[in-house]
Amino acid sequence: MAGGMTRRDGPTLAERVGVTAPRRGDDARHCWVVDAPGHPGRWPGLLLEWRREDDGWLGRVAYAIPDLDRAGARMIERWLPAHCLTAEKAPPG
């Protein structure tokens, strides 16, 4: 039957029309978290996504801070206002 649901060994529909699936993580960027509420200081982070709200842009970011109760670090993931996030700059030298 023409146009039926037969099994083929050829390319997929996506391959035939030239569409590729988006890769995960393409939008993640390194950043600095600066003076986040409750976490003063400058912390290296990973910006995962942006969203816009009535009062401005927020970035969902993951970053690590020292864990004062134990040796090691604590991982934080949260939405922060854009003014707490800056682009990562390579150290001089």
C-alpha cells in the first residue's frame, strides 16, 4: 500500500529533511556568581538557562560553595537575578 506503515532500512524522516536533534547542554555557559543572596563573594558557576520575568532577567545557575559544617563543598542550583551573574574571564597569564 502506498504511504503505508512499512519498515524501511533507509534514512529516517529527520535525515531525509536535513533536521538534526538539538544537543543537550549547548546553552550552558561558565559564569561567575557574584554576591548572590545568602552567599556573598565570587563563585564559579555554570549558567544553565535564562528566563524573563516582569522585573527583569533571571539565570538558572549551578555553583559550589564551601560547606562550613563538613570538609568539602556544597552544590547550589537556583534562579538568580542577572546582576548576580557575570561572564567568565580567563585569569591573566
